Amino acid sequence: MHNAGEETVEDLSLHILDIVENSLRSKAKLIEISIIEDTDLKVLTLQIKDNGNGMDPRFLARADDPFFTTKPGKKIGLGLALLSQAAKEAEGDFLITSKPNGGTTITATFSMDHPDRKPLGDMRATLETLVAANPGIDFVYEYKKDMEIAHFDTREIRQL
């Protein structure tokens, strides 16, 4: 149950849309999205990696602070904070690595069996939206579940 006025994101695909928006604002031309379900370890790992401008150590230290944002005209930045909270609520972890002009990598892990773990959501619709709305950006998506792998790379489509 959520308190009135509390912002939530109902599934992980919506978190991905929000995080990719950050990558696009950082002038990323390649965004890699990886989802790994390890049923032996019972861990779901979500990783979003970009080749954008990256963050200096001062910004990186505050990146998941909901009261910090680099968006013009905004006073709060909830995207990273909400993903971090979702991971921690599901007995997982959240990590951001970034360096100036070296891109950013967001990694969130979730206990697959935890009752508070958000569902993955409609990744197909998410990818269709991202690709259609950003024709000049390359997206790589990989989904692994144990030995099964699904892979999508817009660079391969452009070469056809």
C-alpha cells in the first residue's frame, strides 16, 4: 500500500524507460539493457549501460538522491532513487558507476522470490517505444534466463 502523494513505478520496464531518458539526456548514442534471471541463485539483475557524457564524482555521489537532479526546471529527480528503493525493498542492491566522458552503468539486483519484487513488465512494448522514439540511437537488449538468451541489437537491423 502506498501513501497518498507517494510516486511509484509499477514494473521494471517503466524504470528502464525512466533511466534510458537519463542516458539520452547525457547524449548517449549506444544504450545497452541487460536482464538476467538466475533461477539457481534466485536473483534478477537489471543493468543499463550507456556511452553518454557520464558523471563527475560530485554528481555521482548524489545521483540516487531524490532531492538532486540535473534536469532544467526540476527540483527533484526520482528515477534513480525509485529504482534503488525498489531493489532494496526486494532484498537486492543498487550500484551506479560512471566517469566523465566514459558513460554510466546502472545495476540493480532483486531477490526473485521476494514478495516486493516488481514484475518485469512489457519489455517488448518498452523496446518498441525506445527504438521508435529515438531513431538515431543504438539499443542493445539482452535477456538471459539460465541457458536461454534473447538478443536484440538495432545495429544489426540497420546493416540489413
